[in-house]
Amino acid sequence: MAKEIEIRLSGSGGQGLILAARILSAALTASGLNVAHSQSYEPTSRGGLSRSDLVISDGEVDYPLVTELDYLVIMDQVAAHASTGLLKADAVLVIDSSRVTSPPKGTFKTHAFPLTEIARKLGSGRVANIVALGVLNGISELCTSESFELAVDDQAPRGFRELNLKAFKEGYTLATTGKAVSAPVVSLA
Amino acid sequence: MCIKKRPLSHSIGELDYDPTHLNLEVYFLPPAISADFNRNRLSVQGNHACALAAVAAGCRFYAGYPITPSSEVAEKMSEELPKVGGIFVQMEDEIASMGAVVGASMGGVKALTATSGPGFSLKQENLGYASMTETPCVIVNVMRGGPSTGMPTRPSQADVMQARWGSHGDHPIIVLTPASVDEIYMETVRAFNLSELLRVPVVLLYDEVIGHLIETIEIREPAELKLLERKWTRAPPEEYLPFAATDDGVPEMARPGDGYRTHTTGLTHGENGFPTQDPEEVDRVMRRLLSKLDRNRTIVESFELLECGDADIVIVAYGITSRAARRAVKLGREHGIKVGLFRPITLWPFPQQPFAEVAALARKVLVPEMNAGQLCLEIERLCSPPSKVSRMNRIDGEAITPIEILERVKALESND
Amino acid sequence: MTEASMHTFEIRDYLRQELMPHFMCPGCGHGIALRALLWAIYELDIDKDRLAIVSGIGCSGRVGAYIDANTMHVTHGRPLAYATGLKLARPDLEVIVITGDGDCLAIGGNHLIHACRRNLNFTCLMLNNEVYGMTGGQVSPTTTVDRFTTTTPLGNHEPGFDSCKLAAAAGAGLVGREITLQVPALKNLIKEGINHPGFAFLEIISDCTEIYGRKNQLGESPEMMLSQKASTRSDVYRNTVDQPFRPNAFETGVLARNDRAEYADNYRKHVEKTMDVLKSGD
């Protein structure tokens, strides 16, 4: 069976999780992988639990919905425990410690950074989602930074291009070195 | 979504049809992203893939009415059709949308509409008209929870029978049920091909999960799509009979403006197109109408087999459920269970002969569906004894998971 | 078109004679409406190959089949929807809808108001005989109050539609009404409707002698037509003050004109504008 990896980006509505998942999906596609991306369709677009799921494979994706998460990004406390039942025992968690006060506890590998705070220091709290993608890629190395750049060009608003690329790089460096380039690391869980 | 645009070689112009009649220049956008960025691989939502494929298949008319979870088909068509000189119109209701689609097709233009359960019910009257008058058209039904308004944002597979028998009277209809975004693309093209070729309305039936799923798809070159066109008559007008049988049972069609001046009616009509109630004539023309799909089964039927060769247990599944079944088969095989999957892609007419061959070798058949049990009725009909068929149903707006299917397979195996 | 050439109009040139005898009852006004339509088509020199007649269900719907053109007899109430699709897909065709009071105002009412609103360039002839004739004479949205039908055994208690006011209010490009007794006037009104570059709604006051007339003792066809004439007020007299003397009069002639943008024209302009923006690269 082709290896399938399951990723969930979760948080509160309005945090840009759907856009982040689209960018990630495009970047993974550009890296030659097959991606199935699904999300919760609810009548509300602001506030409340929001999630976007990716199942990726180097072959055909069998079942496109997540069943056992390899990676979980939690951007807000509202999403902190919503996905616990789907986590693999050795799942990797990326937590925005600016907005998540009590992350899931277990045998997971947790990477917590104040993503929103870092994003604000970079220029806008709205790119916390992209910082998270940078962290996720720093840990997983699922796609190349070139394909990420193409995906940003393809999917994200043009006015945010430079900021998005900076945010991704910041997140990536955080994950790989534990050090922020342009913002101080506040805490490591 | 930025998509590389390329000239479509199969514009209306190729159909021996004047492309300038709309006074619309055919426009193509410059590539929005660098050409080497996955030129032919895109991340596309299922509903958008349907729209892109329709345009690639030569569809130049869309009429629809907003309804969750199908609206993205309309949205994409409103964006794409003007670029190729086509027409998008949002009508006053579902009924009018279907009427406008059939009207456009009677004018000779390939036409599409999309809806979901409640809207599909409203379309059924004019869909019956399309069946009776043998007017090609493609109808997308993205299935949501029902009955009635039900759960608009949650998936179901509960329109399997409505798609086949929703309209009134005995009528031919083709129902295709893609299970991935890439398959939506290819089956949309096939839907237009079958509809044009056989002059039968084709329903593209898929669940909300597949409709809203974003997956990597291949954008094919137009030449790869093997587009088929309607059989336009070239007979001398004085000899032409608009509903006369040909070798494949499908009459040749006359386009308005070409000098044939035919009559089209939903009343039972003879070969000349005019109403008849003569029992002998009615019997003959109705049998010809209803025989079209049987006579062309080989091109209509489509299905996929996975590990069916030695399977003791055969799962029959379609749409998102077949994706769960696919993984369940692989997991089951890892557990040493002889389990296989029969996946109909053409749901109606059901590929009964190929299925019967597979089912004859299996001791048990499992039919997981996101409804209270619909396709299982057909499966029970085709299995001997029917008692070897087990149903598995979810009606809570949630997809059936691979593990759930695997558990049932294990239980079926240990029950021997 | 001169007076002399009027005489060269030969209705047989426009009919499918193999379908004769026709199905219409003796005294039915629909045949006169058909004649006026074909006369208008003749005078406008419309190519029969380019003529598309879309009709609905009911007595009015059956009229279309007799015309030697591209004829589409569609579902009940939906001819305007089919015609919208056909005209958008094939702007080269001259599309004319033939519908009835039940077809157009009851089951097809939603399509009527939206066809008026869109203002796509085709013509709708609504043959109003105040009754569902083909199904045996049930009450319709235009049945006169207190008249008897098979579903109003005690007399009709519902008020009717003024279809022309409805069409005008919904924005139809041209709205008109005529009675079948005034054949040349009716022919001229149909010509005006076809020539109008937008949606034209024309109400033709027809009569159903056999079912509705008999049930209400309205007399034979001549009596029914004369009583229609007695209650009309032509647009010629629009500015005269006869209203107090003829309280039940209904107006005939062109009743409303709205020269706003035609739908397909407008669509084209919007597309061109959008494409210019897209081509300019943003």
C-alpha cells in the first residue's frame, strides 16, 4: 500500500485555515504528491471550530478523509480537544501557544510556539497560519520551499506575498533551529 | 484557483456551427502561473472539476439555481463559460433551469445543470421530457442528507433510486457515479459523450464529500478526451423521420435552422414526431426508446474490480463509500481475508452481467451505503440466493469509514 | 407591406396540412389567433426554417404543432423557460411562445415574471380563454368572477389576474392586448411584438365556446366575440374619458413599452467588460 499521511489544521473560524490548507495542498501537489483536501462546511464563516484535512500519498489516495492523524495543527483553544480521538499515538502536534492554553496530553510529539505573536511581530497576526505551515514543514519536510513559493503565488492574495514567504521561512527556522529569525521564541513546550 | 487555459479545439465551431453567432470573441487567459508548475496537475474541488470538464467536453450552456452542496458547479461555470463564448444563466427556479437546459440542447448546444436532492425532485418533470424527446443533457446531483431540506451540508447517497426512478413513466436514463475528483472530471466528459451519442439524459450522481473534496487531478489534452457529438442528420428533409430507428436504436437529430422544421413533443409520438395513440405504433416507438441502453450496454456500463478474482466476500460500493471499501479491502487482505470490491461507475443501468459473474463466485456480498438501503435492492435481485447479501447503512450524515467496513467484513468471515 | 400584398398571404403556406383536420372545437378563438400570427410572420418575411415555436400544455399548446416551422411542444407552464434556453443558445432563431392563461399565469407564473424581468428578445402570445379547456373546463386565473366552471359549481369566487399589468410591472419590453375579432389589429400587434428588441408579452382574448361559453350560456362564437368587443377600449381612445360609461372595459393595443437593455445584448457587454479586465492581466 502506498504510504498515506494525514494532516489536520484546526482552530477557530476566520484564522485562515482553509487558505493555509489550500496553499499546503498546492505545494504538496507541486512536489509530486497526490493530495485529498477536505474541510468542515458549516453555515458560519467566523468563530467556532474550523478544520481542514489533508490526506497525502505518493500513489493514489484510497480514503480521502482522515482516520488517524499523523500531524495536527491547533491554532485556538476551541480546537484543542476536538481531534484527540483521531490522533495516532506518535502524532506530531503544532500548537499556537498564544491561543491554546491547554493542549492535548499524551504520547504525542508537541511543538508549541506563540505563532500569533510571532506573526504580529512579522507584520500581521493574520499570517499565523503561514507561520504554522513553516513549522509543520520544518518538522515534516513534506514539500520543498520552492514548491511552497509557487503555491503561495497560486493561491494567496498577491498583496500578502512577501509577508507570507517571510512567515513561512520564520516558521521553518523555528522548527529546525528552535530560534526565531525576526522574533524571539517565547516558549517551547 | 489559477488554471492554465488552452484553446479548446472542440468549440461550437467544430460542430458545424457558427461560433460567432453570440458575437463573443473566444478568449483565453495567459497562463497565470509558470508553465512548468504542474502544467497538467491541479488541486481542484470536485464541483469545480465537473465544471472544467463540462467546458472541455464542449458544454456551452449552463442554467441553474443555487443549492448546497452543488453551487460551486454553477459558480465555476459562470466564470468559465463566458471565456469560451458560452452562456451562463441563473434561472428563477430549478424547474426553469432544467427547461432552459433542454431548450438550449434542442437548439443544438451541449448543456449542463447542477443541483441537489430537493432541486433534483423539481427537475424531474423536464428530465422526463428530455427522456421522451431524446434531447441530450447532463444533470449533476450532489447528494446531501434528506428527505426534504434534510442536512444541506452533510453527505448522503440517498438519491440512488430518485436518480433512476424520480421521473414519471418508463423512461431511459443513465446515472454515473464518480468516486474521486479526477473521476468526476472524466465521468463528466463521458456523461456528455453518452448523452450526445445515445440522446439520453445523463445524471452525474455524487455525494457531498466527493463534491467538496479537493484532490489532485490531471488535466487532459482535448485530444485525449475523445469527444463524441450528436448524430446530426444529413438526410434529405422530405425523407427525414426525426424518430426513426437506426442501427443502434438512436434516431438522428435535426437542428433548428437546418431546413427540417420538425415537431418535438412530450406526447407519445410516432417516427414522424407527431402525437400518436395507435397501440401498435406506440408499442413500437416506446420499445425502441426503452431499448436504447440495453442495445448499447457495452459503451454505457463502467465498473472497477479490486481483488475480486478469488474473493469470498465481495463489497459493492460507490462514491465516497467505495473509497472506504478500497482501504478496507487492502486492510482485509493484510489480515488474510479474501475480500474484493466491485465498484459500479455506471450506476444505472447497473452493470448486472459483470456483477453477476463476480457475485457467483463469492459466498457473501456486503453493500455499504449512506442511505437506508437502496442499491442493495438491486444487488439482492442479482444474487442467488439473495440471502448472501448483507446491508450496511449509515443515515447520520457521516461517511462510512474503512474500519467500520473492515469490522463487518471480519464479522462476515467469522460467521461461517 | 402594401394593402395589395396582404391578399397574397396564403395560410396554407404556413401550415402542416398533413395534420388537418385540426383538433380545435368549432367556434374556438385559437384558430383566429393562429391565423393572425401566421399573417404577421408572412408580412415580416420570417424564414420558416429560422422560426421556432415553443408552446406549453393545453389547447393553446396544441396550436403550435400546425405551424410549418421548428415546433417544440414542451411541458406544462414551462415554454418560457425552454424558450429562454433556446433563444440564448440560438440567437439566430426567431422564437415565439404560444401559451394559455393557465399555462402562463398559474403553473408558469414564475417564469412569466422573470421572462419579463430579463427582457430577452422573444415574443410570448398568451391565448386567454379564461378556462382550462383541454382538461374539461376548470377555473383559471383569468376566469371572470361568478362564472361557472367544473371546479366552481357555485360560480367563481376568486379575482383574476390582469396579465398585462403584471407583465408591465415585471418589466416586459412591450405589452399588448387584442381580441380575436380584430384580426388585422391583432396581426399588427403581433408584428410589433416580434419587432420589439426585447421581451414582448401579448395577451390575445380568445374564446372557448364549446365548454366555457356553453356552461355560462354566453351564446355561440359570434355572440361571445361581440361581447368581447363591447367590453374593449382600444388604445385609439386611450385619452378619451369613456371610463365612467364603460366600467368593465379592458384596454387593447400596445399597453406598455419599456426600452431598457435587451438581456443577451447586456450579457454580451458584461462579458466583454470582464474579458477586458482579465486580458489586462489582473
